[in-house]
Amino acid sequence: MKGSKKGLIALAMFLLGFGYAFSADKGITPEVLKILKSSIDVHSPQTRALINAVSKNEMRNLAENKEVKDKLFDRNFSFKLKTKGVTNQKSSGRCWLFAGLNILRYKVAQRLNLEKFELSQSYSFFYDKLEKANLFLEKIIETRNRKITDRKVVYLLKHPISDGGQWNMVVDLLNKYGVVPKEIMPETYHSSNTRGLNRILSTLLRKYAAKIRESKKSDEELRKDKVEMLKNVYKILVYTFGNPPSEFKWRYKDKKDKLSPWKTYNPKSFLKEVVKTDLNDYIVIYNCPAKDYYKLYSISLDRDMADRPDLTFLNLPIQEVKKLTIQTLTQDKEPVWFGCDVGKELLNKDGIMAPDVYDYKALFGIDFSMTKKQIILYRHSIPTHAMVFTGVDLNTQGKPVKWLVENSWGTKAGKNGMYTMYDKWFDYYLYQVVVPKKNLPPKLQKLLKQKPTSVPPWDPMYDFFSH
């Protein structure tokens, strides 16, 4: 035993010595640390003042660029849709759904001459959760013979269910389940505050994933078991959201106080007779300089239904994206759904989205700039939020100066819920818009016939909405 102990000590010393030699080449050595310490004069008055300021304050407040901000006072727009009311997704990740329904509510309000109107986000979200649970269980069945460390399996188990979504999910949900006015299925605590619901559903789905992967049953037998599993998901959704209506009566009063007669609808007849918009007539356009332009792409698992295709979109240069967005706004007079990285260079209290509103270079003396391609490839930026364009300010040459944005964070965010996005911000942080297919010129129409190039959900192009 004593000899063994000495041997172990000798081995440990050898390994420690090896480790030291390794770190001397690649680690932070005393010499490197000395260089780092000498790079900043911590005793200078300027450095002491900066340490006091930065260590005690929010960095954004210190970096706010007043010189730039003071130039962004103009909130006039050469073209502006007459929208009414701002919605509030509260503590949930339903921006994609709110933005989609906000486009439709505008159309309904215009056609029926309503002062205000809102569609039920809770109704559509109920079925989004149910469909996502089914998709997860289906994919667990499909991958059950793969190793637990397989990248796709890891991805599925990491994201069993979420609030996030995409335009294709808005389309698929409404086509399958229809839609109802908000007063027919209003918000509940859990539809507006989803953290607890997502936690309990994720727990249940991971339990079922273990049961599926450890089972010796056939796929056919497991799909029968899946229906039994979904019963519990459905029960939780009914308890937290309420029971979605299969039929309802509705009437409305227009701006002239004219009251319509009562009429009975089901959710799909309401979509057809009142909303009157074919969502299949729209296309998702991306701007991702990390991928080839003028190509069709799809993102694996970027959907909420097992029996519907993944998100498919056309990748175009930013000027093409702007042209289509302006056309949809000013000629079709339609709001435009879009996805962006909302947290970047945003003055939320002022409702301003503009480059250089924060000057971290002035604060730290360090250049933080990267190209749009770099911020995508190196995972610094992805679409994190969906909103709606309701206006644009064009200069005398017809070029956009800024864009009017309707958010879904309630009236206390921005300027009464509205935001001003400057055109350079559009260039850098906007990733996708949804426009009518008919607005695409013939050369772009032809591209829609391509077979999409599929990318995995962990590709840098992948969006945050489905996380």
C-alpha cells in the first residue's frame, strides 16, 4: 500500500508538471497577467471616475448617445395606416401570433368600420400548445432508436415545448382551427403568464419521452399511447386556458353606432365570413447575408404541427426586402408582419430603434462593430421578436428614412405602444417580412418553384421564435 501511495504521488506530480507546462504555453501566465495589468492605468483620475460610474450603473444608461438621440425627434411619416389600439402579450412569447392576428384585426376593423377589434390570441395559442406537444411526441417516436446524445434528440429534449413561433404557424393554426373574437375566448392568467405552464408541460413531455424511448412497442402501438398522453396535455390546457368554443354567437357595433344582428359562427366559418383573408397567399422573405441570396430555404422543425411543412422562405438582399415591404404598405395598404432582433440598439422608453443610440466605444474605448453576416454566423444576433409595420417615411427620392412599428407590449412600452425604426436599423437587425406572393416580380415568382434547401434547427440562420 505504501509503495502504491508513493507511485500515485509521483504520477500526480508528473501530471501536475505536465499541466503546468501546458498552461505555460496556452494559459494566462504571470507574464501575460503583468501585460494585462499594465494595459490600464487604474490610478488615473479618468479611470477611477469610469470605474465608479460603470460599477454602480446600468451600462446602457451610461452609453446612451444623447447626440444621436436628440436628432431622432421627428415622428411624422409620409405614409401611415389608421390602426386602432395596441395589444399586449404580457409575460409570454406569443409575439409571432399577436403580430399575425394584428394584421387580420386591422383588415376586419377596416371592412366592418369598427373603432376597435381584437381576435383571441388565447384560442389560437391553446391549439398551438396542443400541436407542439404532438409534434414533440412524434419526433421522439421517430428518433427513439438514436442515442440519447444524438444532436437531434438533444435538441428535442432541450426544447420540448415553447411559446415561440413563426408566420407559417399562424397560417397553419388558422387554416386548421379557425379563429374567434377575443371576447369569445379572453385571456387567462396562464395565457398571459406562460412560465409555469411551460414548466409543467415540459416535465410531462420529458416523462413521456422517457417512456417512449424505453418501450419495446412498435411505432403503431406507441402512436396509440401518444393519444392517451395527449389527453393529459389537453386537460392541462383546458384547466389553464379554458375550453375553446366550437360554436358561438357574435355581433358588433360600428363607428356609427350601428348594431349588427346576432349571428352564429364556428371558428372556421368566422375566419371565412368575417376575417376573409387567405393566409396561403403570403410568402416569408428573409434577409440573411450568411446564406446565398435568391434561394429558397426551409428550417427543420420550425413548425408546430407534425403534418405540416417546415417554415419555407426566400432569401433576398435587403433592398429587395424593403421594396416589397413598401409596396405592401403603400400600394396594398396592408400592415406587414416582420421579425427582428428587437433587443439591439433599442431605446424602449422612447420607442426608438436606431444604430448608435448606445456608444459603448466611447464608454470603454473599444470597437464592438461587426457586419450583419458576422453577427449571424457568430450567433450574436437572431430574430427574437415579431411586430407589424404600419407606416413608412419616404424621402423625396422615394427611399425610406424610418418605419412605423406597432408592437404587442401594451401602451406603456415605447410611445403608446408604437416604435420608430430608422432605416439603418432595418438594414442591420431586420431578418424577415411577410408579403403577398402577388407582389413578387416574375423573376422572384420563379424562385418559389425551387426545392428548398433544408437547414437544421441549430443552424445560425435559425430563429429564436421557436425556442
